[in-house]
Amino acid sequence: MSQSVITGTGCCIPATIKQNMDFQEQVFYDEKKVKIDRPFQEIAGKLRQITGIAERRYAPENTTAADLGTEASRLAIEDSGIDREEIDQIILAHNFGNVHAGCHQSDTVPALASRVKHNLGITNPACIPYDLIFGCPGWLQGIIQADSFLTSGLAKTCLIIGTETLSRVIDPFDRDSMIFADGAGACILKKGLNSQDPSGILSYSMRSDSIQEVNYINFGDSYNPHATEALHYIKMKGRKVYEYALKHVPLAMKECLDKSGIAINELKKIFIHQANEKMDEAIIKEFYKLYGISLIPQNIAPMSIHWLGNSSVATIPTLFDLVRKGRVEGHKLQSGDIILFASVGAGMNINAVCYRY
């Protein structure tokens, strides 16, 4: 039986670059609203050491998450070579909707997927657009959901998008504000027409823990002790997230790979959510340890966090598109390569997908 195949990809990387030193005039407070008096060079140095982030991208003021998603979608459709009117479903993953510059209110009506359909000029009433909120693993969950529709015969062509403008929901008085970024990635997923073609989705795994873990990433008050407006911003319990991810993501990755029947030594690339370089490296190390392997293969995991930051649902589809198109030095994909996608984020949610390129 033919599998669901990615036939085209696209990404939208905003042009505005925000480097670490651009935050040097900012006053930071901790979660107890106590001013952090350490020199900025020390703060920025620690951020770079732990996360790997040197710069990130912000969307222009007149650009929304839906706009970014539209551009990524346009490129994915073009890359796939399909007629956009044949798309059966538009699944758009995000977490904060359209947040317009200078306004902290989230705009989610109509759905961002509907806006992308409108922006693309798709007139087909059988093309069903809807949004998906699943934390940072949202785009990958969209892939899993689309595969279910394709496998059941309820759809033939799906557009899956991950888009976010996190720069508009960050607390400028929180050091974690330097982690987050804007961007969008998208792909076309189709049911394979040739049952003899082995490429496509091979397996996937999912996990959700929402008891004590539910607020590890949430919306909370500003750390600014002088704040007067009742505004909320994205907040993260970094240590809790790290411990949770390190414990559970490698297991989900192994479960996914084992379901596929693929041997660990056949794995060519791991596309992992670009949240934190040290965390991603630790997750991959633990994953290989589950197979009794201590020496990690070279160039197994491409990274974009150094120059793109953490754009949540957009990190994996953006990175995948860049590698597919030869825009990440030292990384390329060849027909037949086994790929493992994995992500973790608010919920707390985890998922993984094994794919033959």
C-alpha cells in the first residue's frame, strides 16, 4: 500500500534580523520580579552557550502569522507542482493566532487557515481549512492528522502549515524573550499514487502529559515589577521543560522508529524541534543510548536555531525545507533516506514521525 508523501515544501523567513546584542539596553527581571544585575554580556553569553542562539528573525510590523503562512504555502504549492484548487484540507498549526504589531490581543476569527485559503485565492468549497493548536509539535501533529485523512481515503491532497509571530507575545523583561522568533513553514502531503514507491510516512508516535506538566509553558504576567497593564506573555519553566523532554522525547522517538521496522543504523537525518541546542543534543544522545550506541553519527541532526531562533511550530518545516533545497551547509537528502521528525512543547505534548524520503 502506498504511503502519504511530501511532494513540496516552502518556508517564509522574515528579513528583519534581531541579534543578541540588540537586547543589551533591556532591563531583565527574574520570575520573582527581582532585577537581574549581571552584565548583559554575561546574560547573552549564557544564552548562546545553552541555546545556541546568536540571532533570530522578526516579522515586519505589517505582516501577520497568516501572511507568513500564506507565503510558505505558496512556495510549497509551487514546489509540488499541483493546482491549488485540488487541495482538500488546509491544516494550519499555530498557538497565538494573528497578533498585530502593537496589539497584544490574539485574532483567531476567522481561522488563520481560512485566511490562508482566502489569500491563496482558493475557490473550491470542498477545500476545508482549520487551525490546530498543539504547542510546538503542532505542525508535526498536522502531518499525522493529514495522514489519517489520506489513508482513510477522505482526502487526496493536504496543505500543512506551521506559522507563528512569537515576537509579539514575549515579555521584554524576561530573558527568555531572546529565545523566541517568527517564521512559517509548509508542505504538501499527498497519497502516493504508486504502490511500488516505498517513500512516505512509515510510522508515528504521540504522547501528552497534562497534570503537573500542563503549565510548564503557559501565558503569564510580565516579570516587570512596575507593570500596570493586565497583559500576559509566553512563559516557560525552562528546567522543567528540559527535564520532561530529556525523559520522554527519546522514548517517543524510539517507539516511532521501532514501529517502522527500520534499524537505527539506517537512520540518515533527525529533524528535531529547534528549541534549545543543548537540549536537542542531549535528546539525540539519549535516543541513541536506548539502542546501546554511544557514538552519534556525524551530521545526523541539522540545526537552524543559531540564526533563526525558536519559532515554535515553524522550526521543523522551515528546517526541512532548507535542507531539501540545499540551503543548510553539510546537509542534504537523497532518495530513500530514512528521516525521523520529533517535537515537544506546550501541553506538554510530544510526537515523532518516521519518513522515507
